[in-house]
Amino acid sequence: MSSDRSKDVTPPPLPAPLAVPVADSHTHLDMQSGTVEEGLAKAASVGVTTVVQVGCDVNGSRWAADTAAAHPNVHATVALHPNEAPRIVLGDPDGWSRQGERSAGGDAALDEALAEIDRLAALPHVKGVGETGLDHFRTGPEGIAAQERSFRAHIEIAKRHGKALVIHDRDAHADVLRILKEEGAPERTVFHCYSGDAEMARICAENGYFMSFAGNVTFKNAQPLRDALVAAPRELVLVETDAPFLTPAPYRGRPNAPYLVPVTLRAMAAVKGLDEDTLAAAISANTARAFDY
Ligand SMILES: [Zn+2]
Ligand SMILES: [Zn+2]
């Protein structure tokens, strides 16, 4: 990360409300400024009435489960992020884990963390297991074995509890698809921040995998992603912010939050040649089906 002093940290303005309410299928409220209540109220004021709060480590997953228990329109998913699993095994103290947690690492530490994810996955307000998957961008060769073992374990947990599987796939399309095939994908699988091309979208469609599009679909250089969105069947498309990351254009670089879903959804409707209400209705139904709420 560079320390860009000119970075605009002003929250983007409220977009015009959606007439048909939708869900933000993937957000990290615990990494955003303001309270949960403020974030949810702001989102609801523009028609984003439901959010899926995603856990990335043990503490974040507990927080997601607690937050979903306290708010009827928040659903939780729980997991060790693909970049978190190797850190647990390698004992990296500067990892994703907060509160300066240190552990001796090793496979036993990963097993212990997975056991807690398994326990949380059984809770009724936890609707998914993820984000899990593979990240060949941030995790180097020394972490690949741990990452893959963790991914396979999460697939097993999702299936055993009958929860959706939320996939993080960064620069790892072929390996993610291969492992899903080897393990047998859960009944409901969501590719979060979908980043494949049109050909991969057709493979996902054949397998009934949901594809969740984030703000990067609006980026100027993202034509392959828009081609994928065109190829993705309407009944498998979701929308997400992945906030605080991936703020949609024209607000790129400024803080993201669930209230900005309408910006991305409108861009998606234009790409698919649909009016926004039609796409919002489809996305709303798809998200409820994906997470079984
Ligand atoms: Zn992710
Ligand atoms: Zn995420």
C-alpha cells in the first residue's frame, strides 16, 4: 500500500433509492467506519435492506454471528480467509488476525481454528461458510498447502451444515474449479467478487454456481468482467460491495459501504440491457435463494 496523501476519504453521496429492495451479498461491516446501526440505516434508506456480513478469521466470524443474531436483516457467513489459513499455520503475527493474536502455528492451530468455524457454522443465523477459496495473488508458494487444506475443510463444513459456500478466488480460477469438482460443491455456491471471464461464467452456470459482482465491474478496464456478466444467467447473478473495498466508479478509491450497491446495480443493469427494477427483483430473489433466508 502506498501512503497517498491526496486520497479522498470523503464518503460518496447517497445514490437515488432503488424501487425494488436488494441485499448486499458480501460486506465487511467490521472494517467500515460508523456503527453497524448507522451503516444499516443508510443502506436501507436507498433500498439495500439486507446485508450478508462475512467473517475472515475466528474473531471476525464470531463477530459476524453475533451481529446477525442482533439484527434480523443481517446474515452471517463464517470462515478463515484464504490468506488467513496460511498465516495460522505459518504463525505469522502480522496476519489478518486482530488484537495481536500470536500462535505457535502449525497444522494443529489450523485444526483448532477450523473447529471453531465448524461450531459457528451450525448456528441458525449463520447462512454461509466463507469467504474461503484460493488466493494466488497474496499467498506465496509456502502457504499454498495450508490454503488448499483450509478450502477443502470449509467445503466439507458447508456441506455438512447445509450452508452456502462463499468463494474467494483471486488469480486461482482453474484450481478453485478443480477443487470444487474434486470435493463436490455444496448445493449452493457463491463466487464472491466474481473475477472470471465469460467462458468461466458459462462453466459456473453449468454447475449452478452463483456469481456475485462487485464495484470493479464498473471500472474502465473491466470489459472482460462485463462480458462475463452478459454471459451469466440472470437467475445466478448477485450484487455485493465487498466494502470497504472496491468502491464503484465514479467513486473509486473512496470508502465503500453497503449504501453504494445501487451504483453498481445500475451499471450492471445497463450491461445486461435490463431495467433496474427487473434486475433488482432477480437479484433479490437470487440472494435469498443462495443463502436460504
Ligand atoms: Zn474476498
Ligand atoms: Zn470479502
